[in-house]
Amino acid sequence: MRFRFVSFLLFVSSCVGLHSMTGQEVEHVLHPTRDPALTSEESFSKIEVADPFEIQVVAAEPLVMDPVDFDWGPDGRLWVVEMADYPIGVNGHGEPGGRVRVLEDRDGDGTYDHSILFADKLSTPSGVLAWRDGVLVTACPDVLYLEDTTGDGVADHIEKLYSGFAEGNQQHRVNGLRWGLDNWVYLANGDSGGTVVSHRTGKSVNISGRDLRIRPDTGEIETQSGQTQFGRNCDNWGNWFGCNNPNPIFHYVLDEGYLRRNPHVVPPSVRRDIRVGDTQVYPIGPIISHCDPIHRPIGATPIFTAACGTIVYRDTLFGADYEGATFTSEPVYNIVHARKLLPNGVTFDSVKIHGDGEEFLRSADPWSRPAGLHTGPDGALYVADMVREVIEHPEWIADELEAQLDLRSGADLGRIYRVAPRESSRREFQRFDRTAVGDLVGLLDSPSGWQRDLVQRMLIWQWPDLPGDQQATARRQLRELLSKSDNPLARLHALASLAGLQEVSKADLQLAVQDRHPGIRRHAIRILGEQLTGDEARSEDVAAVDNWNASDWQGSIERLVTDDDPMIPLQLAYTLGSIDQVWAADCLADIALASGQDGYLRAAILSSIHAGNIERVLSTWMKSGQRDPQWLGTLAGIAIKLDVPSAASMMLQELESGSDSSDPVGVWRVLVAWYESLGNSAEELDHMLAAASRESLNRLHQSVRNELQSADSSPAKLLIGMQLLGKRETQRAADIELLASFLSPHSPIQIQQAAATTLAGMNADDVPEILTAGWSAHGPALRQQILADLISRPTWTVELLDLIEQGAISANSLSGALRRQLVEHRDANVRDRAIGVLGSVDPDRVQVIEAYRPAMELLAGGRASVDRGRVVFTANCAACHRLEGKGTAIGPDLTTLTNRSPDALLTAIIDPSLAVEAKYQQYQVLLEDGRAYAGVLAEETATSLKLITAEGKSHSLLRNEIERLQGSSVSMMPVGLEKEIGTQQMADLLLYIQGQSLSN
């Protein structure tokens, strides 16, 4: 039997274990009876919601089918996208069949009673947003604009605005379409990426590893920090959140638009997992899974496996307890999960609202599949229930089982629910599609986030066509709202609308930067930066009155530097990069001095560092007397890259004159950070530094060498000092000799490994000979490190193959991942040589799997051993995975794989690339200095990427130091493990992994 599974070592199970069930329910899951779908009424009776809420059906089939996202237009009609072609097309072979439907409530009773098919034959539509006289729709590979120009209710104008979003698994395609306070539309990547082109501008961007934002009218497009699988959404104050299947909420802390200004900075992870507590969910079942259900163990703990559609509740109807609440759909477990955002510095924590054993909404109908969520115009939570028997993508279903299923069962069904407090009266919907612009402004003063967003969009749409007197009236009303409204959110949207209309004035911002609410002060600072740099065009009216001189803002900004709200210094740190004046550099330095160890705030500061302010910021820092080696070294390194060597010389002078000979480690730490920041630029130091600075640097390095040669140097001191050896070309030979002496088995293993790491960082011809000279005395960990380092440079790789061919190093020393790097090397000569030395891998994976059938018999016959399996795992799998507290957690936690049969696990081990998610595919990176790495891309930003290699090392790499980045469609898990694992060992390994999964 042939299985389609992502590598079990690299795929978080898309379907995890069952909750506690009765014997009858268990039997139903183990031997599904294929019960028919419940009617809308029957399914509704099986839903429970948390107290004090109630639920009602507002639409059901045949009015709506397969709903996954929706949005209301200004006329009150509900636009719904229906993913009717999920999962493999309406004909089972990929034929598009998605739809856009318009629902109306004609009798005003709160339920929809009329449906119009607006558009069909779309490719898996996943997101919709009301836009002008039509809608925007994400329908991979495109973002479309659809409009009815004839008045018959059917779209006759369908325009491709953006194209190039990667296709593939329908659960991982572009989606979203959410309005931002900054007057952009935001989209979720979907985890698939792509090179996206704007049809209006011709500009294209690669969105790998990032989300994006667009301006549909002009065709603008930009990448955004973070990557969301399904549902990127913001709160009332412009903070953005997302999710992926195993994680209900991320916060995207840093803004890529600012980060991209300084290409020399590697920021901390911009996507922060903000969950507090476990990931358990509490369905009421029965849960019918089609991911190998016959072998699913009973009683395993249900955890998030299909989290999607996370939104922030933006209304007041639910009361104070739900202020800052987030809601997440979990369609595998038929629930909607609720959490609460708690501010934590410049980011948030996320805690469960309901206790153990509870959820906000859950259904006992196994076909109930909550997907899209939105806060409605009336403040209620609306839930799109796709209603499907099979929600899993067939990629993860065994072929034999798939043949017995109707993958499209439920394609003619669909429901939309409304959840609201029982005692609350329904807020009547107020149509404003024909509202005069003056009355529109007043509608910004609303508790409804949906309404404020839509009105802001409508003002921008209508503005160019308004007569001058109406524009003047609207400007006046917006400014009155900004200055007089008691509702801070109304003031915020008035300010954002003025900016979007290009009508914001100096007086508006001077008022807003002093607003009593920090959220308004924060956005005033943001908009000020845009105005000072000319990023936003200005209307003739504003341009005629205002002369935007940065000096006029010195007092206001200086007062905000010490603002109590942590979001204010963060935004100031961004905006100050737009002001090239001495006082702005001083403010930036003051924020740095007060930042403590906040990596996010420091990244924002560094994004604003440029050649005009680096020396002032660095000088202020050193005069303060603060001693932060990492910060000081980083700033000095950026100074070199910005071609301001005088700033680095100032640092060197300070280090030499102020160094404490009794404890030189502080100086060493600064130098280590400096070289880390310099990267490849370290080779240019002698050409950039003045003679006096070069001599000072040489003396500092000589003092390091003297200390390391001292017999009383502690291991801690050695570990720091060794990182500085080999940095000066004139001293490199002596440094290499000293490092080689530390490779002795008499040195502690951490010292040996540190010496090897430093040697491998030097592009010297004699390094391979030095690293392998004592091979017989090197331990396993050091050997694997050396092998990985030798493969990082082509010339060293050839020497390694020579040693293997000569028998000096056994081919068995190579891990599966390293062997694969060699036989799939990008250099054809190296690749051919490696295949000649190591042999090729049998490309017929089916044949290899069949050869392991005796392992299944050993397992079934009780002739496998957990203890032996643990040994096999340690030798072959622990480089990338962690069990029982041992190994390296590159891939997901294997204890979540509670639903894999031995057959399925075997297939995944032997043929890991048969079905692999994009985020676990292997990338190859070639750096400008000649080093090469292969690994998984853990994160990307505009300036950097993080690569995790097979030996568990994380490499943060600047894009401007990468010569080539090349992805593949293969899993990071190596092929060819059959060369290392025999039949008995395979049986032992399978038993061990299954046992660890069941015990958790």
C-alpha cells in the first residue's frame, strides 16, 4: 500500500489524537459508518457556546455553500467566498469551481433570505473584501477585482490586479484582505510564497517567508514582517497578528518597512509566539479523522492541528471581559477557541479565556468545520461553517482509504452563524452606501471596528470626485472629530483618514502627538515620519499652508522619548531615522540608553541608523558610561559598513584606553560583537582604518593571544577569546597554530569545538588538514561538526572526499543529511566525485520500502526493542529531532505523531519528499565568502534570513552577503537512510517512536 505523507520527522501532524470518548464513539471512529450529513437544524442542535452567549443560524444551504470568508458592504449585503472546489477541483482533477455569493436580509429580521451567485469558476477563493462598487477576492494565483457594471447582480468585470502567488495545497494559499489603519490592504502569505507581480505597475516582489500589503487602486505592493497561514488580522490600534495550523496566535512585532532601510541589521524574530499555557483544545466529538484513522491511538490529547482565521474582536457588544479577545477556528475539532491579549512591553501575551474542558463554541457534529470568523456590523461574532465530511487534504490520506471516501461530501452544504450575548438587543444595521460624505465622517465615531474601517475606505474612494466645498466640510468635520471626540478610536480613525486623504496638516499632528491616548500619539509619530520623508503626497491645500521642517518638531519629540507607553519609544525609534538632524540622533541615543536589553526596541533603533547619525549615537552611548558589549560592538560594526570608520576608531580608542588589564573579557566581548556585525567587511578593515587605529587593534589582539596562552586561563575566558583569533591577517598563522593546540583530547570538549568553529571560519588552505589531523582521537560530536564545516567550502569538500577515499575517514561517519549534501552538491564535479566515493541512493523508493517489509513482521511479532530503537534514533535522527530530552529540535516534536501507523512511518522515513510542506523544504545558500549551507528557512525579513542546518546550527545571514539562495521541493530529511539502518533496526526505531508518541 502506497502512502502520501510529509516526512514524519518534519511535519506537524495535521490530525492528532482523540479526546476522551465513549466506547460507542470510539468504535465509530475506528470503523466509520459513513453516516450522512446532518441537516442544518440537526447540526445546530449539537452546538454549544459559552455563557452568557447564544447562537443562531443566519444563513444555510442552499443560500450558501462551502463558505470560508465573508465581508459586508456599505449596503448591508454580505459577500461570501465559497471554496466549492476544495480539495482537488470540482471534477476531482483540479477544475476551478469557487464562487462569490451575495446574501441579503430583505425583511430585516437578522437572517439572510436571498442569495445571488455573483461569480463562479474561481480557483479556490479564500478571502474577500468589499471594495468600491465590487469586491477584492484572493483566488490563487491571483488577487482579483470583481464588479457588476450592468446591474444584473452578476460580475461582468473581472480584473487581475496581482498574480504569481504559489499554488499547491489549498490549505496554504494566499488569503486575507484586511484593511489597515495606514490605508493599505493586508494579505496572508498562506505559507506558499511566490513572486507576485502587480499588473498595474509591473513591479514584482518575492514574498517568500513574509506576508504582504497592497494598494489595489494604484497597484503598489510591499512585503510585510511575519508569515501567516490563514488569517492575518489587526487589533484596534494597528498591531498585527496571525496563526498557523499548530499555533493559534503570533504577534508580528517589528515593521518590515522600517527594517529594510538598514541592510546591515539582523533583527530578532519578527514573528513572536505569544501563547501562554498549553495548546490543548476541548472538543465534544466524535472526531472523525481520515489521516489513517484505523491506527489512531485512543485517548491521546487533542492539541491545535488546524488553527486558522484568527481575528481580534473589535467591538464593545461582548463587554469588558472580551476586550482584546481573539477568536480562532479549529475545523478538525469543530470548535472556535477564545483567548485574550495582554500587553507585554512592545508585544503581547495571549492567555485562554475559558478554563480546562471548555471552549467558546464547539459542535458535536463531526461535519461542522468552522473556517472564517468576523466581528459583524452589529458587534456579534459571525462564523462560517464550511460543512465537510473530509476536511484533511488528500495529500495526508492513505491512497487505500482515500479510494473509499467521497472527498467532496458536504460540497452542497454550508452555514453561517451569529454569536452574541443572550441579553443584548440586536444593533440595527445602518445602510450608508448613499450617505453624504459629511455624514460619513460622523460614522467614524462607532464602537464597530468593521464600520470604522469601511467608512475610512469610502472616504478615500470618494474624495477625488468631491466638489471643493464638500471636501472643505469633510476636512473640518474630521478635525473636529480629532480634537473633540471622547472616543479615542474615533480620533484615531479621523487622523488615519486625514493621512489617507493626504490632508493631514502640521496642526493635526501637533494636536495628535499630545493626545491623551498613547495609541493616537503612536500613529501621529508614524504619520509625521511619512510626511517628513515625503512618502505621502500632500494635497494642494495642505502644501500651501504647511512647510514641513523637522526642526519644528524637536520639542514634541524630545518630550515623547520618555513616554510611559512602550509603543511610543518603538515608533519614535522608527521615525527618527527620517530626521537627519543632530537633535534627532541624540533622541535616538537616549532611547537606546533606556532600552535595556529589549531586542525589538534595539532593532527599531538600528533600522534608523545611517551614515549621518551613527557617530553621534555611538559617541553619546560611550559618554554615558553604560557597558553593553553587544550593543557597542554592533554599532561600531555598522559604522564600518556605512563607511564611517571614524566612529569605529573612536570605539577602539576607548577600548584600549579604558581596558582593565585584570579583567579583559569585557573588551573581548565588544570585539566579538564587532566582528559579528562586520561579517565580510572585516576583510576591509585595514583599508578603512587609520594607521593609529590599525595599530591599536593589533595591540588588542596581541593581548588576547597572550592571555589565551597563559596557563591559568579559565575555560570561560578561552571560549570568548578564541573567537577573536585569526581576525588579523598579519597574526593569522600564529593564531591557527594556537587554535590547533586546543584540538587535543586533553582539552574539554567545548574548548575543542570552539577551536574547530573558529578555524572553520577562516578561509585558509591548511584548515582541513588541521581539523582532521587528530581524527582518531576526536569524539562523535566534534567529528560531526568538523564534517559539516568541511562541506561548507567546495575546496575543503574535495579534500574530505580524498580522505574518505583513502580510508582516513570512514564514509559511515557521515550523517544521512551530510551524505545527501555531498551526492546532491551544486558543483557537478564535486557531486560526481561524491557519488563515485559514496555511491548513489536508489531512486526507486517503493522498492526500498518493500525491502523493509520484514521489519513490519518483526514489529508485529513482538521482536522489536524500545531500548535498541532509542540507540538507532540517537545515531540517525537526533541531529534534527528531539525525544526524551535528547537531540536537536529542528523539526517538530515527534510526540505529536500519535496517528501514524508503522506502514505510514516507514514510508515517511524512506521517502520523506513524497509530500512535504513548503516550510520544511531544503534551501541551499552560497555566501559571498565561499561558504555554503543547506537547511530549512526558519524566518525571512527584508534584510536577513535564518537558516537551520541539519546539525542543528542556526545561521542568521544578511541578504547582502548572500551570493545565491536556491530552494528545492525536497524535504530536509535525507533520503538513503537504508544505508545506515538495517531491518531489525528499523523495527526497533518504529517501536521507539510510536511508544514515545503514545506516552505523551
